[in-house]
Amino acid sequence: MTVLARPHRSTPSTARSLDRRPAPPLATALRLAADDALWRPALDFDPERRYYRRLLADEHHEAWLLSWLPGQGTDWHDHGGSAGAFVVVQGSLVERTARHGVVRGLRRVHRPGGGDEFGAQYVHRVTNEGPDPAVSLHVYAPRLTTQRDYVADDGILRLLRTRAAGADW
């Protein structure tokens, strides 16, 4: 049997929908990080807890600015089915990951200009283990609606709670 491939003819509506395809989260985070006039006026530090502020949201993405004083960090968490990315713009952050509910020994240090992109099932913990304040930009697609927090018992993650956008942050 012979199969002939025919070139795809894009119609005006197809071409428009391809042009409207959202940028990947990492590309969006890098673009936002490069525009410090967008995020620097929103920057603040809170000595009691990690500071965060939503910078923008549209139908495809949601972007957050986070600041981290030395010693501040997150619990183990996922992003409720959203994929995402983050870029460090100041200081450094340490990330640890888990896979299939098991904490991995991997310890990654992210420095300014460096970041990471992750899928919808990603579980991690991020902390500022350095001596200087850190700042990062986070982009999620689709927008965050829930986040699950975990506790590690002997390297095995156990669900602690589920938090909802609009109610818990």
C-alpha cells in the first residue's frame, strides 16, 4: 500500500489559531524576567514568610513574583495539575524534587538567569539556603486552581492538605 502525504492547507481560521498558541511557561518567565520595569515595582520582602504577588493572568498563563529571605522556602508541593516554570532573577534558590511520591536525592541550585520548566505532575521543594535575598518569577499554565502540600516521612511523601486559589492564597 502506498500512502501519499498531502500538504496541509491552512485556512485563515487555522492560521489564526496557530498564531495564538501560547508561549511555553519557561519562555514566558524569561520574557517577564527580562522586563524588570514590570516586576521590580511589585517587589517586597517579608521577614515573617515568603512574599508573593501575582503579576498577571490571562487565559493561558498566570505569573507570580516571589521573594525569599535567607532560610525561607516552600513545603513539598505540586501545582494541582498545572505545568510551569520559574526563573531566578536575584540570589540563588535550592530545589529538591520527588518522583512517584519518593523524595529524590537530587539538589539543584538555581542562580540568576537560570530556571526550570516542569510538567503537571511535578513535586518539589524550593528554599533560599544562601546568605542573600532571592527573587524569582513563576509562570503556570493553565492558571493555578489548587496546590497540594506534602510532608516527607523517611523519604516518602504523604499528602498534608489541598489548598484552593481564592481561598488559601
